[in-house]
Amino acid sequence: MTTEPRDSATPAFAIAMPVGAWHPLLPAVLESLKAQDMPLEIAFMDASGDARVRDCADASAIAFAVRREGPDGGQAAAIADGWSQTRAPILGWLNADDQLAPGALQTVLELFEAHPDAGVVHGGSQFVDIEGEITGQHDQLGEAGPLLYRANLISQPSCFVRRASIEAVGGINRALHYTMDWDLWVRLHAAGTRFVRTDAILSRVYMGQGTKTADINARRLWEIARLVNRHAGPWNALKSAASFALHPLRSR
């Protein structure tokens, strides 16, 4: 893979922010983007209808590359729409309760520059509570390999992908509600995209009530089973869905 040419005026990163509801950590999320100390294209996709979200975005004083308010087609659609209205060659997304770690994007940029054939860079995550205090570290992450087809080993807010790589596999699946990140990693890996992993902490993730990560329901289990069945067969699909239902990710 060749590195995409980039005009010096174009930021390296475009970050989509799909916001479906107000979250107390949203101000900290926006501050974590400002603290990266580099130009960014931020697509703020607000489907919350909540004045607190609007006021928070205003108070941040961020010059959003894209700012949209109103209903959307779901989280994945909002991410895709945000990316489509930006130009930066490296893409990621942050939810309203995920924060970038200090210096995260500089670390990622240096890794992409050191590995011009890589399409994906991913790293570690810490867990935080509702006050933003660190409570543990995500210990269920790993290298992108055969196991990725049976378990999501990549922390979404700590994963960044070249735009060209995402476009080559058809983009994010707008129809998915829970597994759009895992599905994207799997399709990238199946296409031969090179993944580079770092042990550096790139994000801080809220684990608590009301998060999609903690939500276990029939649709989520169906999406997991369907994804794994497509790539690793029905037996592994059953095991993966059952394992997730019985042993959901917890902050440690």
C-alpha cells in the first residue's frame, strides 16, 4: 500500500463523533480532541435533540469541519456521513463517552509514517468511571490474526484506519448497530490490510450502565453470531455469541 498524498493544509486525521444522547463525559471527550495539539477534521454528528449537547459543542470552541443536528440513520450511518464530508487520509471515530489519551494521535501518525504499507494502527485502552477517573485497563486486546474472526481483539476508539483502506472494502456497514467496528476490522483483515499494533494507551473508555458495550440483547448476539458464522462457521458463531452473553467485557 502506498501512502496517500496529502496537501500540507489538510489535517492527517478525520474523527467522526456520532452523538445519540447527552453524556456527562462529553465535555471531556471534546477536550481530549483539543488536547491532541494538531489540526483535526472533526465531524460532530448530533442526533440527540438535546440542548445540552448543542451547548457543550458551542462551549468547546472547536471549529468543527462538519456539524450536523437532527435524526440520522443510526450510529454507523452517522460515522459514514461524517467521514464522507472530510478529506483527511486517516479516519477514526469517538463516541460521546470515549476520550483520546494525551498524545494519542501523534503516536498513531508516527506509526503510520514508520509503516507506510500499514492500513490500520491500533493500541491499548484504559477504562474510566463516570467521573473520568481511570479504573483499569482493557486486557482483552491482541494482534489482528485468525482469532479476530471469532473475537473482537481491537478497541474501537484506539483504532485508526487509512481512508483508502476503508474505501477499498466498501466502508463501514451502515446496517449494523453493535458490531460495525468488528465487522470493519474483519473485512480489512480479510482483504490483506496490514495491521500495526502498539502497546501505547490511545484512548480512555467509559464502562458503565447505559453504554452499548454493556448492553447484551438479542440483536447484539445475532450480529455477533452472523459475523462469526460468515468467517469462521456456525460452531464458532455459537461459541462466540454464548461466550459474550456469559462473560461480557468488564472493567478490571
